[in-house]
Amino acid sequence: MKGRLLLAAIVALFFTASYFLQSSHNPITGEHQRVALSPEQEIALGLQSAPQMAAKFGGVTRNERASKAVKAIGERLVARSVAAKAPYRFAFHVLADPNTVNAFALPGGPIFITEGLLRLLRTEGEVAAVLGHEIGHVVARHSAEHLAQQQFMQGLVGAVAVGSGDYNTAQVAQMVGSLINMKYGRDDEIESDALGVRIMSEAGYDPRSMLRVMEVLAKASAGARQPEFLATHPNPGNRAERIQAEIAKRFAGGVPDGLTR
């Protein structure tokens, strides 16, 4: 028993040190982050994962008009905003799934939006709001952060299993770790909303379009949401309040005329 506890302590110490000693400064967000990948590794992982992720949503759409429009909006967002300083290879894709209302980003730059969501968006600015949010995930390196967190939690779960010899105890610890990561995911969404407001504003889009997107998401998820604490995404209503505050902070004198809606 003493031997198991000693070994468990060594394992836990190793993974704890590995997690807290890996740190990288993000020049776009200004944060010091614990990340498990270099930007080059993020790009490689994103490119490798993109075909598999696309296949889960019916593959890339055959609607060339939609694809060109989304690509043009995405490229404008990157070229005219702080995202241009990031080392990533951004690429924008429309997925053929007409029923799923979703958009997501992979590490390193691949960004996807489903036909199901795209059909609910009425203006160029609303599409820019969705893509700007996803660009925010990439430049904030959220995937790399989560990989580091997962490695850390898996190491601690292994230490618990070694020390107790009890699979059920280790399983409970793993569930706790999942909840912690899920909370981080909600924080990531909030940070990406703020970055999205910045990115789309710098690119000449009206950030108030993001508020309309929140209305779309709230309507699409009505009657089917989990309690907010256990949801990967924060409640759209609560996100709207934060977005409104972010817009007010960025445009203290009011949003100027002439921005693309």
C-alpha cells in the first residue's frame, strides 16, 4: 500500500509539474497560457482532423455560391483584423448538414459552418459574427489549452488509480475533471465572443450583428437546452448581455455608421 501511494505521488507530481511549467505568451490576447502544442503542431493537427470532422456533418457543401460567400467573409475578417498577426492558416468551409445548427473551429485555422446555421443567418454581418467568434477560438489557442488540461487530468486520474487500486474512485475523479474542462469551455465561448466583436469591428462589420446571432441560437435551442452549468455553450441570453457590454466598451460613443451589417 505504501509503495502504491508513493508511486501515485510521483505520478501526480510529474504531471502537475509538466502542466504548470509549460507556458506560452499569446501576443493577441496578452495572456500567458499553458499549452501542449506549438503553433506549427496546431496547424498540422487541424489539417489532419479537418476531413474527419467534415465527414461527420455530411462533408463539404456542393453549394458553390455559399462556399464562396463564406470564404470571402472569412478572408476579409482575417486580413483586416488582429487575426492577420496570427501564425495560423485560416480556411473557411460550409458543411452540407442542413439540420444541425453549428459552427466550430479546429486548431491551426480550419473553420466550419453548417448549412443548417447558415440558412438562419440573414446578413453578411451575421455570418461575419459567427466566423469572427470561431476565429477567436483559434487565435486564443483554446484547443491547445484544452489538450494540456486533458493531459493533466488524465495524469491525475492515473495517479488516483495507482494509489487506490479502485477503478470506481478513478472514474469519479475523471468525471470531475470533465466538469472542470466543461467550465473552461464556457469561459472560452465568452472570450471568443469578445474577440469576435473585436475582429469583426476591425474588419468593418457592425458588431451588433452578433446580438442577432444570439437570437437565432436562442430560438434554435429553445426547449432543448441543458441547465447552463452543464452546457458547453453559455446561455445565448447571458452571452448577449456580455456582447452588449463589450460593444459599449469598444465604442463608448456609439457604434459608427457605415459598418457592414
